[in-house]
Amino acid sequence: MRVLAIESSCDESAVAVLDGQRGLLAHELWSQVELHRIYGGVVPELASRDHVQRLLPLVHAALAAADTSPADLQGIAYTAGPGLVGALLCGAALARSLAYGWRLPAIGIHHLEGHLLAPLLESPAPDLPHLALLVSGGHTMLIEAMGLGDYRLLGETRDDAAGEAFDKSAKLLGLPYPGGPQLAALAAEGRPGRCELPRPMLDRPGYEFSFSGLKTAVALAARSQPLDAQRRADIARGVQEAIVDTLCVKALRAIDDTGHRQLVVAGGVGANRELRVRLTAALAARGGQVFFPRPEFCTDNAAMIAVAGLLRLQAGERNAAGLGVRARWPLAELRPPPQ
């Protein structure tokens, strides 16, 4: 089976072609970072207008790169939520229109399920069941992935997510949008031990997260001394260490408690080098293994939507006609494909 996938949940327009036998044949992406940079964050109306302009050319480019015609496709997958409604509608409308014109089934995919399944693009790929640390956008979750569509939430953030903590801390330090990657790069120049920041909720049992207090501590640290280049780097290092420590402690606690020996780390924060190094070493010491998507598939992309779409279409799942996008869509509402 070969599928075309479209991702438009926020500020990336992306299209991919995935073949069940030959793997990923094409992946095209247009980032709106420069469009939104002057506003310091995503402007939903501008995002939607740009998707309208970019998506169809990306479809043509992906099909050409994959040497694929509509007759070679067996289905179309698109992101149905969660995300910005206007942006989601752009991708859904295009996907449904193409599916109707080409007489193909179309299926709406949960954006977070796409992130959870992104490591299946790599070799070796994780087995099911496994434990997953999902750190994407406004989400920080520990999940037992028992099977396709069967995800058991163990714990999540009570306020800010890890990615939000990176971005908001970067803004407090005067770093340009998008702040998370900028802060991680600056942290490499920081000195260890010069800025100790809180590790929220590590003194409590369970798998819940909280990062709002970290943001407050960063604001206080930024005002406590002159914010020269070295002080900024020291704070950036302290932020990264606090976030990575918190994620690692909670993830490893869940690994030990559940008995899983495979950990998947998915979402934009999964590209963080320090997090990768720490978790890889910790899982190896436990006789386990950690799986990351390659960095380009940690952030929003259509290849991950293609994986989820291919698996669900192969299982015989089909959606009724209609766009059916959702700004909010709890992962717990997902179900396995019908047997």
C-alpha cells in the first residue's frame, strides 16, 4: 500500500509519500518560521493563508520526487487534530478533495499519534508494547503504547509543557523565535553549576510534570545579575539541565515501575542532544533501548502522519466523508482500528 500524507496543524506545511514495502519515498516541508518570527509566535490567520498557498505545490513536488501518480496511491492521510482549526481545515480540505477526485479513501490522523509512531520510520524500530515520552508543543506525557490506537496515559504536565518551558525561558533571555533550539545551542556555552534552577515535582511520586515554576525562576535569575552574554549562557544551561533532569527522572521511574525495556521519545524536544545522550546511556545501563526519530521527524512533519495513516488504512479503517477536524482531541479518545 502507498499513501499520500498532508500535515498542516500549525506552522509547517508538509507532504509525504510512504510505501509499505519501500518505505518513505518523499518528504516535502515548508516552514513558516520566518513568517511568524516578527510576531514572536504563530499568528493563526497568517498560518492558514500560507498553508493555502503552499500545500498543493508540495503535493506536486512530493509525488514527483516519489515518482508516483495518483493511480499508484491507495489512500490519503491528513492531520485532523489537535491543532489550529483554520490550519487543519486547509490540509483536510485539500486531502478530501484529492481523495474524492482520485477515488481514494481518506483518513484523518491524530497529530500526537503521528509523533508516537514516528520512530517506526527508523531502523531498528521499537516493538509494541513500549513506554513513550511525548514532548511535543504544549504536551508532555508519559504513555504506555500497547498497540495502534491503544495508549494509556500514565502522567502529563499540569501546566506548562517542556517545550513551552524552553520557548518561554528563551524569550526571557531575549533569544529570537523559535526559542527552544536557540536556548539549547546557547546552553553549550554555559558553565556548569553557575545557575541552579528548580526541578519541579521530582520530590513527589508518580509521573506528573510541572514547568511553570521553572519559568518564574528563570525570570528571577535574569533580573538578579547583569544579563551579559556569559550570564545568559549560564542561565540557558541551567534551564536545559533542569528540563532534561526532570524528563529523565520521570521517564526512568516509569520504565522501572512498568517493566518496559523500550522507551520511545517523540516530539520536538526529542531533538535535544542532551536529552538523547542522557536517556540513551540510562536505558543501556538498564539493559534497555531508547528510540528517537531523526531530528527532522521530531518536529511537525508529514512522514509521521503517513506512518499512522498507512497502518490504519492497512487495518481496514476508513473515515466517513467530511472534514471533521478538531482543535482539541484527547489522545485517550483514540481507539484501535476495527477488527
